[in-house]
Amino acid sequence: MKNVLVCKNCNTENPFYGAICSNCNSYLRERIFNIDLWKVIGLLIEQPSKGFSIIIQSEHKNFIFFTIFFVSIKFFIDSMFLSLFTIKPEPIFENLIRNYSIVFGETLLILFLTSIILTRVNKILGLITRIRDNFSILTFSFVPHVFALFILFIVELTVFGGNIFSKNPSPFTVKETLAFVLLGFEAFIIIWGILLTIIALYTQTKSIRYAIIVSCLFTIILYFCLYLNSIYLFK
């Protein structure tokens, strides 16, 4: 894998995240000090590769924990919904703050460990990357889930009310067609998130095969954890 910035002054190859040439100290590109949240979100929708480039090259990875906080809420809600299918009796929704804290910690841990592993694997494959860059692009690949939390979930609550987390009756009994339509939108959010992860890793490595493989493994681990949460957090 090879993704570098070539200095126009001395032709030295520098890491993609670099701003100053390691050989002659010339500027390689315009410096990016902070992530402009709304600009980056717009780019992740319209030009995701450019958006992830800005995230990688930004010196300060602001809004990261802000994003993880809301993403974890969506994953927590997803775990609650999955519990309707993984727990035979009616799920028990108690200790919500404690259970959310567990999901938040898991999300943070998965992102952190994945970022460390990617940094080391990339180095073995000949590409120098940073943990914080990998952490940031993986976090921002979850942006569709934030949209789902503030738009899709609000619609679901409006339509189904408390029945959204109930088996008696379940959302699919109350309004079957609408429930399946909204479930389709949830599937779209998941697919969109996977595609963003692939683009994020491709932007970092310029290897589409590597990006697809890692994205699939990352998604499997993430949703396996959500599945376990749905079993053990709401008994």
C-alpha cells in the first residue's frame, strides 16, 4: 500500500497526514487546524473521500467524543430493539444509565483497539498511519447512525410510542407495513455506515480490497457486540 504526499520542492515522499516535508521543511499543503463539523458532515454526504482527507489531515480531532456519545446512544437503542428477538420473555429495561455506560465503553474500546491494530498492520504493509487518524475516520464513519438517532428514531417513537420496545404488542403487530418500511431505513443506515467505513479506509490506504476486508471485519465485531448486549443487558 502506498498513500503519500510528494514534496514539490525536493520530491521526498511524506505520510498522507503530513503538512511539512520531513526533508526540507517545505509546506506540503494548506494546514488544517480544526475539523469544521458541518462542512465535514456535508462532505461525508457529497464527497466522502474529501471529507475523510480533511479529518486525517486536521491537527485537532475535535467533535470525536461528541460523536461517539450520540452514536453510542443509537447503538444502545439498537441493542434494546434486538432484545425483543433475542430474549424470549419481555425484556426488562432497567438500569438504563449503567447499561448505556457499558455500550459507550464498548464502542470506545472497539474503536481504540481497532485503531491500534490498523496502525500496526498498516506499518507492516508499508504504510505509516497514526492511531488518532484511524480512530477519527472510524468514528466519523458512524455519522449515519447519528442521523438515524435524531431523525429516524424520532419518527419511530412518534409512530409506535412505547410499543417500539414491546412484544405485547410489537411494532410489527401495531403497524406492520410501516414497521417494515422503517426497518428498511434502519438497514439503509447500516449499509451507508459500512460504505463510509470502506471509503474512510480507502482514503487512508488507497487499497480497495484492504478497505473492504477491514470494514467487514469491523462491522461484524461491532454488531456481534450489539447482539451480546441485547442478550445480557436486558434480562
